[in-house]
Amino acid sequence: MLIDITDRISERLDREALAKIDSKQRDILLKKGAVVHNVMPSDDRISESTWNHHTHFLEEIAGHPDFQIKLDIDPRLASTLLFGAVDQVYAGTVFEPGLCDTIIAETDVAIRWAHEGGRDVLRIILPDSEFSLDPSSMAEPYRSQWENCTPLVRST
């Protein structure tokens, strides 16, 4: 898979874009076909009141929208879930809004469009401790994952 991803990267990302990526992220990009950022909440970013875990370069390289998890969970867990979804994309899965049971074994997650950072992403919405995905009955902070989600169609 590494050779295939490397070929796609060199075909679809120009040298200038690659030069902007630090060497550690470039190594991850070459190995996994995407990069995960775990952005923690910050007092100076009013719009960010929770962790924002998301991928980059998946759309440019694989033609599949990037993913996001917007929930206060351990960044290692978020990275594992996001890279698991990335691996599924490279294995041929095309994720669309709806319910999905392949990101977490034997557990449904919801996938919805969200517009973040000037781009559309597929937000992975994790169930609460009762395995609820219904925004009207989910416990906080899980319910907040539904904020800024669009209907089942892409905004752009």
C-alpha cells in the first residue's frame, strides 16, 4: 500500500504543498495516506470549546472527504478511529452520511456533513454511554457533536 499512496501523493500534491508539511507529518502522510490533527480547546479560540480531531489530505489524495471527530476524547483514541477510517477508504470503502458499523466494531456511529475550517468534512459522531445517537436523548457532551452538522447533503 505504501507505494500506491506514495504514487498518489506525488501525482496529486505539488512540491510546494509537500514542502509546507514538516518531516514527521510527511512520514505519516507517506505511510498512512493522510495526517491527523488533534486540536485542543483554547481560551483564545472562542469557536473551539472542545477537541477537534480531523484528517488532512484524504480528499486531495484519495478523492474522499476528510473526517472529523469533535468530542473531548483522548487524542490517541481519536487518531486510532480516524486512521482506521482512512485505512477503510484506501481499501475501497466510500463513507457517506448515515449510520456506520465499521469504524467501531459492533457499534453504530453516525456520519454527517459538517463545515469546519472552510471545508466540508464527514463528522464521525460517537454514541454516548447508552449507545444513543439520537441528538434529542444523547447525554452531554455527546449531544454537542451534532452542532453545525448539515443535513445529509454536502454544503458545497
